[in-house]
Amino acid sequence: MQDNTEIINKLKEIIKDRGLKYTKQREVIFETILNSDEHLNADDLNTIISKEHPDLKIGIATIYRALSFLEEVNLISSIALSDDGKKFEANLKDHHDHIICVKCNNIIEFVSDEIEEAQKKIAKENGFKLLDHTMYLYGICKDCQ
């Protein structure tokens, strides 16, 4: 497990600034996302947390509320999938894009300098100053073909 002290302190600061109560449940939910190499949905989180922290007895409603809060304060982001609801990841990685299988909802992260340059060129040609972007490519993975 990686040391998440700095980012957990940021979570505590955000909660304090909003006048909310800091809870171990929020921390564990956030830390589980931070420590995962996968994109997780609420059910995934519930399974992992129930196994790793059975003493906390975090319910699925608490998980949904925490995910909503963490996304609202921009510590995590989500990808909406038709069959699997939303999947979440921490907003700590360098910029990357996603390709998503529409059959099994497998998500692969990728970085393409060519795509990044093309987006900048298209924005410039259309008189835009590009601030940010999110790219999702949808298809069918080799296992589902």
C-alpha cells in the first residue's frame, strides 16, 4: 500500500473547509480508490472494503455518498458505463485517455502524443484556447470480439 498521507491531508482540509465531519469511512473509500490500479464502481468498493475493513461496516449508501462528495471536490473522476454504472479513479495521474469495451466494460488507459497535438491544432484552427479535454473511445475488446 502506498503512502497517501499528503493526499489524505488534502481530503481532511477540504472536509474542514466545508464545515463537514471527517470520517474514517470517507478516508477508507478514498484510499481504496487511490490504491487501486483498476477503475472501481460502488459495488467493487463495497466488496473490497468489506473484505479489508470488516470492522467499519460501511454500507453501500455511504459509499455512494462518499463517491459523490469526492467527485464534487475533484479528488476523483468517473466514467459512466451503460451496464456497470460509474467507475471511478483518483485524479492524481498525469493526463490520459480511455478506450472502453462496450460489452465487458473493460477500461484501458492510454496516452498518445499524436492525438494531443491534433486536438491542440483543431482547437487553434477554430479559435479556441484549449483548457482541458476528456477522451473516451468506445469499441469491442479482443476478448469480446
